[in-house]
Amino acid sequence: MLLATLVLGANPAQAYVALMAGQKARPLVGTFNTVPVLHSNQPEEVQGPGILVNSMEGQAYSTEINQSLDNAAYTFNGEFGLHIHHKYHRMGSAWHGSSGRRHELTLATILVNPSDQALTVQFDQGSVRNSFEAPYLPNNLMGVKPLGPRPWNTGPGDATAIAMLRGKLDSNLPDRIVIPPRGRTVLFQTQLPANGIANGLLRGRSNGPMQVAVVAVRDPRDDNDVLAVLDNGQLAPGRTYLRRLREIEAGYVFSRVAGVAIGDTYQATLNYDLGDGPLHVPLTSTVRHNFGTGEIQVNSLASRMVDSSINNVGTYGVRFDVNLNLRGSGPYDLVLSHPSPNGRPFTAFRGSIGITTDSGYREVHVGLRSGESLSLTPLELNPGQNNPVRITLVYPADATPGHLLSVVPSSQLARVQEQLRQLALAQSRSSRPTPKPKQLPLPSLGLDPIATENPLSIGTGLELGARTMPAAERDSGNDSRQALTPMAIGTIATAPRSLSTQPAALTPAQPTLQPPTDRAAVPATKPRIKPTLAKAPAKPKPMVATVPATPAGTGSQALLDRLVLQALPPLPPPPGPVEWAGPGPVVSSPARMSQSLMDRYQQALENQQLVIKSLGSR
């Protein structure tokens, strides 16, 4: 709750990093050097062989839009850099071939000497890795871990960045190449697995003009097959941003970089007295994430393909050297954070960072998720003197720029981390599904049926299980009861063809909340006649049933012959199982008979006798 208050009270541009809630960031005011770097990162997902980027003059043909596009023309001379980062998105088939090995392309870099003089190129640091050599593990090695001589890495981009951080050159890369006049040479080839990554970072220098191209090749047998792709003049498929050029120009989408950026190193120096409060500065800041400072640490492009980003927005492969001269005393922490602007957590940074203090130099591997603040190292500041801290990193591919670098009291970091922990715990609890409460069974109306051998059920209100009317209401004559359905009111059954008088099974009716009616229908054989019972003229005389008039020409005896009327059986025996000899044994459940039921049963007997006498007198 305290955390939410602090965040809401902060400046909106700063509120999405909890560590600096209520505080301000200040710009580093650093600068890029002027070393040109060829970036081959667009298209990031390659779908087939072809040219990826070419700094030679001329054009290449795009099959996506069926027209030629200008190259990212640029001629290097002196120091230069190279950054390559691509994935292979195989279309229309499985990732694995018949041998079980993943399908793959080959990435290759070509150096071109456009002059009439021999060209010498030297490399002092660089590395090339693919997913076979450095598997990409998106959620591996999260948090801060110390690095040893053999560094941790979590993918090709991380592996090449640590080599550049340490100034190493891979043993399989040449440290010197001589290119004949107007000649070309393949600098390196590396496999690009299906659904995999290949990454390269190099820094070198030439003693004359030089141009560079990067191509994707399928199963090259030698360097001639690589050069043939360049000579074919067709761009590799997968350039998905060719139909969004206006959005790229307007800055609505960033695309990836295919061109030459100016600057491979960013340097900044800042003097700060921590007595004025904690220190927060942007690191790899962008237009969207600069923490209210307005500082954008993105270098420009000297040339680019038309579908490339308009600047080096990712700053992949750029070396950041930040020197902090701090004054203060006591325990502090050097902290790296990343915002969570949309509330969705993701892996924002996985790479290696070098830290230099008065205690010496150390390297750590950092796996940082959005919304997190991780301590890179504790700082014990000495009062009354300068406490230098140097932070160095080569920004790896597959990271998301826009970080915050902070120096805060250790107590502040601990407090914020505890608040974040409590918030995460509360969110995890609220996200759990709430178990549905157990529903108690509805109360049963549980009226016990009455055992009987009644072969016919006339409208007597004695249907088994039916609710009866209270005697007081019945005797008052105030009978407002509604007629029930045939399931609740019995009728005089039509006689079978054999005119058998053998009793039939009586099935108890389902309980009903409606009281029974005092009317009964008297059906006959064809045609069916349903006489109804009329109310008795006065209490306490029983109600007399009436029948419709006899059709003309029909005598009373004939009518009696057509009706099968049976007297009701005597009152049922006391509660207990009763059996009767019929089509099959039937055992009725025991029941309790109230005085009200007995009264109504007696009334039904009297009604039946009246009906018989009425018919017999006609």
C-alpha cells in the first residue's frame, strides 16, 4: 500500500521505477565516438538465402515488393566495427531434416577492396557465435552472479558481448587479412539454425577504403557459392517492414537496423555528492524511456536500407563506459533497473557488466526482468574523499534498452525490494482462482407415500404423497384451491378390453405444493365421459358428484354396463410393507396417515356411493 502511494505521488515520467519514486534522475551527458559500425539486424528473422545488407554502391532486388532498393552505401577507411544478429525463420516445412539435424542457413561476411591498391585489414577483438555453440536460454541465469575466467552466457548475443568486454578475439577469426586490388574475400561463415540465432561482434581497422556485405547462403560448398549470392543481387526474404515505411519515418515503429551507425563506444563522467540525495541516471535511454531527463543515448546512422530503423535504437554492440565520482559515507548499492511501462513482465537484460572501484575490478552476469531493481555490487563509501566507480558493458543483442543506473543507500534498496516482494505476493494470491463454496442440498418436502391397494384413483384428493388441505380451511367452506394437473388428480380409469376387475398397481404421485381439488372426473369407455363432483349443498353433508345428462335413447342399465365401477377398498392397514398379487410384487413404503387424510378418505367413499346410486336410479 505504501508502494502504491509512492508511485502515484511521483512524476508520471518517473513513476514506473519504484526505486526512484518521489526522486529525480539526472542526465549523464555522455558522447559517442565516431567509429563507423555496419549493423546487419534487419530483417531480424531471415526466411531464405539472399543479401542482408551491402555497403557497396548500387541496388538489390526485393521479391516482397518486386522492385529494386538502394544499398546502404558506405566506404570504411580506418577503424570500423561490425555487428550481425539474425534468426532463421524457416517457412513451410519442419525445422529438422531427414537426418534429424536442424535445417540451417549460412551467414557470411564479405570484405571488398574497391581500390587499385592491396588492402590490409586487422582485427584486435571480436567473436562469432550461433545457437549450436551458445544455446539461447531466455529465463536462465536470472539475478546477479559473479563471472569467472570461463563466463556464463545465455545465448549468442551474450557470448559475443563478454568477448568484446574482455577485449578478446576468437581463435577461429583471422587477426590480419590482405585483400588484392579490386578483390573480395569471405571474412567468416557461421551456421544459422532453423529457429536459432547467429551473432557476431568485431572491431578492426583497415589501411584503405573498404566495403562490407552480409549474405545468407544455403549449403555453400566454398567461398564461390557465397560470392555468387552477392553477385545475384537479390535481397533475402523476410523484410516485413517494407510495407510500413511511412510509420518508420514518422517514428511510430522502430524496425531493426540495416546500415552504418556512427559510434561504437559511449562515454560519460559525472561528479555527484550523495549528501544531496540518491543518484539516478539513465543508461541506454531512448525516446520512450529517459526517466524525465530528456537524454537519448542513441547514435545516428550514416546510411541505411529503406526498411531500416532511422537510428541505432537498440545500441547493440555499443560499449558503455560510465565513470561516477561519488562523495558520501556509509553503505550504498549500485543498482540496475528496468521500467515496466505496460505492466507485463519480460526479460529486459541478460549480459555481463564490469565494475571497477577502489577495491578492484569484478564482473557480474545480470539477468534482469522488467520492473526489477538489482544490486550489482555494494559500495562502502569513505567520507571526505572521492569514491570513483566505473561501470562498463557491451550492450548485448536480445536486450531491451532504457535502463536506470542508481546509487542509493542500502536501506532504501532493502525497503523497496521488500515492498515489491509483498506486492508480488499479493498479486499472486489475488490471481489464484477462488474455490466455489459448497452448495448445501435443498430441503426435501419428504411426504411419505401411503400403502394402498386402490386399483382406481378417482378425484378424491388422496393421491399418494399429495399435500392435503388443513381441516379447518376445508370445513370452513372457503375453498380457494386451484385445479391440479392429471399427475396430481386421479381419474376413474377406462376398463381394459377384458373387463377384468383385477387390481392394478398404484404409483405414488410426486409431492406438490398445490392443495387437491374436490372435483373428480369419471371417464367412460368410448366415448369417454368425465363426470365431475359438485360441492355438497350444505355442511356437513358430503359433496355429491354430478354426471352429464344421459344421451337420448340410452338407458341407465346400458350406461352401467359401459362403466366399470368398483368400490374403494377399505382403509389401508397400519404402516408397514404390504404386498398384493398382481403382475409383479409391489412393496409400498410405510407412511403415517393423519386424521385429515382419514376424513377425506371417508368422504371419497361416500361420494362414490352417491355416484353409483345416482346412476342406478336413472
